[in-house]
Amino acid sequence: MPDTTVEAAGPGGAPASALDPFGDDFLRDPFAFHTQLREAGPVVWLERYGVWAMARYAEVHDALRNWATYSSAAGVGLSDFRKEKPWRPPSLLLEADPPEHSRARKAVARAMSPRTIAALREDFAREADSLAAELLARGTVDGVTEIAEAYPLRVFPRAVGITQDCREQLLAYGNMAFNAFGPRNQLQADSMAQVQGVAAWIAAHCAREALAPGGLGDRIYASADEGTVTEDEAALLVRSLLTAGVDTTVIGLGCALDCLARDGAQWQLLRGDLSLAGAAFEETLRYASPVQTFFRTTTREVEVDGITIGAGEKVLLFLAAANRDPRRWTDPDRFDIRRRAVGHVGFGYGIHACVGAAFARLEGRGAAAGARAPRGIPGTSGRAAPPPQQHAQRLRLPAAHAPDTRVRPAAGAARPQARHHRWPRSGST
Ligand code: QZP
């Protein structure tokens, strides 16, 4: 693919790139473009949007660590909250800096304490086993809708304490939230149109009365009882759970299935040693980066490797490119569940690192327990790669472009096959 990098064409002599990280080609196969961005330099000017990009591990990691210079309070999408009105009241968690962020984070972290997570383990494992049994009894299933979507939607609502009947709302709302991180285009407008009405449903289900006692949602209100957050803040923090808790794990599981379906040897390895389940999920996060990018906004002028980034500028952090930076990883483009994937930035890093990571890992490992099922073998009956779609993250696609991630029972000669589909995700909303 032609390299669009132009040396020294950016501000202050920075390398500039014409790549559009929200464009169809890029979103269809982001990894194909990451090398170009990494090689262009430690920091690159993206002409199209007038923002900076970092795609190397060291710089991404530094920026994530340095929250005081690389702020989240102006939003972590392309839109600058200081100049544009956000589509909803900003998240107290995602779109905030210390000290406000610290207070909010504490309330959520408390609600998802290690003890709470440990208490969920059995429920998650049981649900995985019963889902696996049901699916095996049916034969061929769609891995994206019937595993990657179905499993989180079985365990998440009960753990949080909201109604089990929340599928369409949570999927539509997550879809909107993630599309809102990208440019104002048709995809964003369509998501917004679909989410009308759902916003009210979400707000209603963030209320204390709507949450089952003892669930994660209710536990956030414990901080309101103690006065460390207000009742209104507690509701917004529950909104964070509902926004961030479903799409992310659905995509994560979809990516895991996708990786394993493409590589029969890795799948057999996992089947042969289920203690690799945690490592397989971690390697999926490194290799596939379900959340591909995030912005920060500089609070001051900062110099990065001789290039000066001005104050108040947007910087796009390519988590996915950092996760495959050859400066950091050996054989980075190889999916290998035996590798030590620790240190990946798939969950971010620093003060904003995923607060629900333990919850997500529980789901990742839980779903891998499905590998215990005696006959399950993922294979994909390869439909052609879907047409390009615009999206802020590597997340939803309209149903018409859903990949075929069918999981077949292993009958006789049936073997896992690596096939050519790109998108471990259907978008049924
Ligand atoms: C989304 C919120 C991958 C992250 C962007 C997921 C995410 C985290 C937090 C929120 C939303 O606080 O609403």
C-alpha cells in the first residue's frame, strides 16, 4: 500500500500523514496501516483532522501514564468538549481528570472490588457451561450473536442488577457511545437516530430503584450513602457501567473466537490445556485490540522526540498499533496464546486503565470454558470479507455485513479452518 507519509510536512517539521483512521479502508483492515504510522515517527501529524497520532508502544504508554499533560477532560474522541457540545453529559470517569476523576473512580472500583468479582466467578462459569451445552445440542451456531453477544448479555445484567431484558437498549446505546468518538459522519448520525428513546431508558435504569440490591449498580449507590459522591453522580457512574460493559466484552469475545477460528493450532492448544484460557484472552486483547484508539488533549506544550505539540491539541493514541509494535513485541503479528502478553495496552494504562478489567477477564475466561465442551470446534464457513464500514472503533457493523463466525460441532472430518473474514462483529441494532 502506498505510503502517504510526508517528511517534515507537519507543524514544526513533524512528519505528516494523509491517512484517515476513520475512513473505510482503514477501518476494514486497520493493522495494514499501523506499520506506516509507527514508521513515520514517534509522533505524526494527521492532516485530515488536524490532530496528532502516536502509534509506537513507548509514546502511547508515556502519554497514557502522563494524564496531567494528556488530559481526558476534553473528551477521548475527536470532538473537543471545550469547543463542541458533547452528545450527552460527559462521563465522570472516562471524560474527566483528577481530582474529579479520582473520586468517581474510587466509587466504581469499590463496587467492583476483587471480592465482588470473586463472588461472580461461579455464576459466570455456570452460565458458560450451560450456554455451551445448549449450543452444542443445536449444532452450528453463529459465534458472534450466539456466543460473543449472548454470553455477556446473560451474565452482565444479573451482575449489575438491571433487568435481563436489556439487549436491544444496551447494544444500541453502546453503539452510539462508540460511534460518538469518531468524526461527525453518516455513521454517527445513524447511530444517533437509533439511540433516540434509548437514552431515556438508560437514564431510568441508572436510578437506584431500578437496580437490584447487592448488584454492582446498587453498590455504586453505597458511595452516595456515604457521601463521597452525590446521588446524581452515582446515576452517571451506573451509566458508565451500562455504556462500557457490554460492547467491549462482546467485541473482545468476538475477537477471541475470530483469532481461534483462524488458527486451528492455537485452538487445539487451548483445548489441550484449558489453563491457557486466561492467556488466550490476554493475547486476544494484545493482538486484536477490541478498542483500537483513544484521544487525549494536551494541557500544555509538550516536546516529543524533538517535535513540539502545542497546548490544547488532540492526540490520537493507537492502542492497537502499540500492541503490535516490533520495538516492544517479538513477532508481533503472530497470535500466540503461549506468549506473555502482559504489558499490552488493550485495557489502556495508568489512571484510566479499564476499571472493569477483572470483570472482563472473568467473562473472557468464562467463555473459554466453553472449550471444555467435548465436541466444540470453531470454524468459519467463510463468507467474503464484508464491505468497508466507517466506525470510530473496531466495533459494530450493520447486520448485513456481519461476518460468518459460525461454530460447528466437530463431526468426523470437520476441522477448524482459518478463513478470511475481518469483522468479528455483527451489529443487529
Ligand atoms: C465507554 C463511560 C473502551 C472505553 C471507552 C469504554 C468506556 C468506558 C467508560 C465509559 C464509556 O464512562 O461512559
